Amino acid sequence: MVTRVYLIRHAEAMGNINETFQGRTDENITEKGYKQLAELSKRFKEISIDKIYSSPLIRTRETAKAVNKHHGIDIIYDERLIEINGGVWEGKSWADLPTLYPVEFNLWTYEMHKFYIEDGETVVEVSERMKKAIGEIVSQNVGKNIAIVSHGCAIRTYLCFASGNTLDKLQDMGWSDNTSVSLVEYGADLTPNLVYKNNSDHLPHELSTLAFSDWHKSVEEYSEAQEECEDFIK
């Protein structure tokens, strides 16, 4: 008996286009975000879903409603599925973070598993609560198809676990686009098996967020520069 979990990142919200750290900041969905949700609803029209769980923030609530459009299921909101608490980073521009918090920004970009921030959570803490929350959800819904709507960092930590990797491999998981879908399956022993990750085939190119994100490009460039520096030192 297979249990399936569809992990879905929320649609584009204001923090995504304002290029700020959203974290727990409760931002509204953008116009493009609602277009993404229309495409996401189409994707899930033909997928059987028995249960839907969601982070309680606006952007995940709206995304869960879109997943639920053709199913009519009661959505269960779970605080443990919320995004990382960004502490003093909350609401700040991504462009300013390397200057304001160079040590923490370097960890976030290059050694994310070690990330910590004043007044916020560590990535390890996010990973542990996501593993616990999803583990309990799966054990309570054996043999069912489950949709879980969450956030970029939170989902990324769980995908690392589901792929059989330790958290120091988190950088290899990549960022998911808004409304991207990942599928994890569980057999009789409830061990997770990552079937696919960060899939956004339902979105036409013009509805992608990451493809037009200056933040995403800058993070990739920063990471590449760090790798070149490491290679030079070696």
C-alpha cells in the first residue's frame, strides 16, 4: 500500500517580487501568483487527493484552495508547515543582506545547513519540525494521497531528507519555483522515497517566478563565485 505526498510551494507573493525575505511575514498573492494558481488547479484536477494540509499563512492558504478547487476537501492548517522564522532578516531586501549580515548570508547561500539568525530559527530546527509534522501526517493517512502546501526553505529541507541525504547536502536540492510540485512516496514501512522534485511543468515560461528573479540570479552568481574561490585556494 503506497502513501503519496504532493509537496507544493505557495504561489508568487509580494515578497517574491519585492525581493524581500518573507519568512513568517504574511504577504498577499500577486496577480501573476493567481495566474499560477489557475494552472496549478488544472494540474490537480485529475489527481486523486484525499487530504490537504497547509501552512496557515495567506500565500499557502490561497494555494491550498487552488489545489482543492476540484476536490472539495476540508483543508487542515498546521503551524509546523510554516516557513523558517527569519528573525532580524524578516522584510529586509535580499540585496541588502550580504552587507548587513555577511556571515549569515554566506551560510544561507553556501552552507545552508549551518544557517542561524538572531531572533529566528536555524535550518536544522526547520528540518526537524518538517520531518516530525510530515511523518505524523503520513502515519495518520496510510494508503492515501496527500497534498501539503508549504514554503521554499521548509520544503527544501524535507526533500533533502526524503532523498536519503543528510542536511549538509541541502545545497544540492535547488530552489523550487512558485507552485512547484514534488512527489514523495512511502511504502509499508513509511520510509520516504523522492519520486520527483521541484516540478513546474504546469507553468508556461512567462508565469515562472524564478526565471525573472534578480534575487535568484544573484544567489546563483554568489554561489558560483564562492566555488571558484574555493577551487583557487585548493
